[in-house]
Amino acid sequence: MKRFLFILSTAFIFNTSFAATPLPKDVQDFRNLAEECEHFAGEQDSDLDEQRQKELDASLQATCGKAVVQLKTLREKYKNDAALMKVINAYDF
């Protein structure tokens, strides 16, 4: 968990420190959720014990499910903003 928080905070700081203009909050929230989803997906392993696999499955459902819904909403909302669409389309579920 500490590793995950470190990676997430590092990615957030790195990504926002080089942005020319701040991203809208809904896009920032989506990116954070999408990153969490990708993290949990990367942790899946057939060698995990049953309890850890259940925890990962729950985390995947919570994060990836929301990210998929947000992705559709944001693509429609920002379809005329090429810069934001580049950020949004970096994730595909």
C-alpha cells in the first residue's frame, strides 16, 4: 500500500508540475482513478492467495467501473478540446 501511495503521489506531482494549464477537476479525478485502476490490474497474479485476490477484485470493480463511466462522460463533454482529449484518450478500458 505504501508503494502504491508513493507511485500515485509521484505520478500526480510529476504530471501536474509540467502542465501548462491546470486540468479541470473532473479530468484530474478521472486520471487519478484510471491510474488506480491500472495499478490494481497490474497487481493481479494467479499466485495470490484467495483473500488478496478478493481484495484486488473489489478494488478493480470500484476503480475501473467508475473510470469507464467517467471516460464516456468526459469524452462527450470535452470532445471539442483537443488538448483535454489527448489526456482523456491516454486511458482506454
